[in-house]
Amino acid sequence: TLSGKEINPSLTSIPVSSGWNRIGYILKGNAALGGAFEPTSLPTGDILLKSKEASAIYYPASGWIGDLDSLRVLNGYMLKTVASSDLKYKASSARLKSARNNLFTVKGLHELYQINPPTFEYSANLIGELVNQSGENIIHRGDLLIAFSGNEPRGVSEALFVQDLNRYVFLITMFSNSNLEKLNFKIKLASDNLEKPINEKVVFSINEVYGQAMNPYLLHFQNSTEVQNAEIDGSIYIFPNPVNEELQIRSDDKILSVTLSGLSGNCIQILNNVSEYSLLIDTRNLVSGVYILKIETSRGTLIRKLIKSTS
């Protein structure tokens, strides 16, 4: 027996605040995500909505982009925002979900890579784009991004076209049962159907979002000429990149020093005698742009490009 007070969804709002919010879908029928909310009630800034298995991000011009295409009756969701708002559902949206324009379904991709989301307790998201040595986006329709823990698939995403950016990006939901698990990536190109390794790796953090809607996390093919020391790249994890307020550096080997410089070589910040495996660097006062990050560890030296985002 269910008991409670009947409400009018078009009149009753759901208060959301900055950070993660748990919201329930309260209409009587499933709804296509694109028409589920009153647009004027959505908070400003980056918005990410995820279920247990899929996720979507909101762009003002493109609408919702991701593998979460509908809201389902009696299901719960998590909404991450940077601003507060009084969210409202559209009562007229309660109907069967609309047809997808994607080449794949999230269920089909999970079956293809034998990923079973209910067996994992936690999830995180990455908004990323594959770029070449010149920083140009090289993603095409049908390309896939796959996340791995070692050789075990932990997430997969289809390339999605974003009108606001005028290019394809990936929004991948990654699954884990433990915090701080190391994840690596591969790109499967539609052009040759081959999986190719990616340089970048992340340390899984519960409910973390790597990258931003307007500033995706940059991904590069392995063995590209991007400035770095490939010999020790797998033992150092730098995130988020692009960075906004705080940069995290974690290393399997002891960090000895960190140097942040401009592209012209001018030194901006030096941290000597660190002797730690994990480090947080405040980047709020950095001007938006591209920097060179040099990390010296007990194993060697890594040089990596760092992007300070505009927001």
C-alpha cells in the first residue's frame, strides 16, 4: 500500500542546490529527457544528470546530450549543478520515450563489453574529447570511448555531437566498487573498428566529474608527441585537466618537486622538497590558458600540458 499526498507536478517544484542532489521522477508515465523539465526552471551553469546506468549533460542550444535519454516512473536520479534552482517537471511530458538518434543503445554497449552496472556501488563521469597534437578535435560519429580497470571494461560511451561546441564529445559513465581505483581508456574508431590506447588515466573518485560541458577533458592517442615522459606516465595521475580551482596530483612514486611554468618558460610556481605521494595545488589565481607542469618523482620527471579553464 502506498500512501501520501497527491501533488500537481507542474505546480510543485523540487529545490536543488550547488553540488549533487537526489531527485525522484514523480510523473505517472515515462518521459523523454528533452521534454521532462520546464526549461526556465533549470539552474544556470553546468548540469549533469545520472541514473544508475547512464548520464547526460545539458547544453543551452543542444539540450540534453548523453546516453540517458528518458526518465522512468518510480526511478531516482542524481543531479549535479553549480547553482541553485526550483526544478519543475512538465506534466505534459509523461509519455513513452521518443526514438533515439544514436547508433547504439546504452544497454547494447554494456552487453557488448560485458559491463553490468548493478554489480557496482559507485559511478563517476568523464566529459572528454580526443584531440591531435595541434589540439584539434578528431572524433567522428560512431567512435567509442571505453574505460578499463586493467583489462576489465568499466564504462563505454558513443561519440555525441554537441551543437553548442560544433563537434563530437564523449560523456562516459564509469563504474567501480572502490575509491581511488586507477582507470585507463581506449578509443574504438568507427573507421577501422580497432581499439587504440589513450595516454590519459584517472584515479576513480566517487561521483567525480572529470572535464566540463564547455571545456571537455583532453584525450590523446598513446605514443603521440604530446610533451610528456611516457616511461613514467602510467604512475602519475593529474586531474582535473582542464582545471578550475584545485589540481590534484597522485603518484605511485614519491613526488620530489613540482614546477608550473608558462608556455614561454617563465616560472610561475615551484614546490620543492615535497616528499609526498599526493598533492593539491590551488589554481584559482591562475589566468585561463595553457601552462607547462613539470613533476619530478623518485622515478623520473614528467612534463605535461595543463589547461586552466575559463570558469
